[in-house]
Amino acid sequence: MANVDSVSVAPQHGDLLRDAVGSGTYASASEVIREAMRDWAAKWQQRSGDIEKLREVWAEGEASGAATSVDFDDTLAEARQELKTARGRGG
């Protein structure tokens, strides 16, 4: 495990760390930080995946050709009909 000499946190975060350890929920401030880092890492990975997916969808849209006008109400009605048909087929 990497050893970091020190990490500065805002006073209110320091208070939260002390409260978490003082309550007995965590054995040490390091334990709180490790859990926070795991949560942050999961969120970071999700965000990175979302950004990559957005780039793919954007490129797909650009490659699909020039934009055309679409009537939203007609498109919504069509989508609802497709959904209704799919549900009728057991899908």
C-alpha cells in the first residue's frame, strides 16, 4: 500500500473524519479515506465510460449524414406505436 506523507483537507472535512472515527464506525482516518477513494474511483470509471460512450454516439451521429428536420410529435407517436407492437409480441 502506498504511503502518502500528508493530505490536506478543508476544516469541515477534517471534522467529518474525526466524527467518523470517533463514532466507532471507522478505526482510523485512513480507513475513511480508503473508502472514499474506492467510491471516487468507481465514479471516475463510470464517468470515463460515459464520456467514451458519448464520443462514440457523437461520431456515429456525425457519420450518419446531414441533419434533417423531424416533427417531434410524429416521432413520439411512432416510438409509442413501436413499443406497443413490441410489447404485443412479448418483447
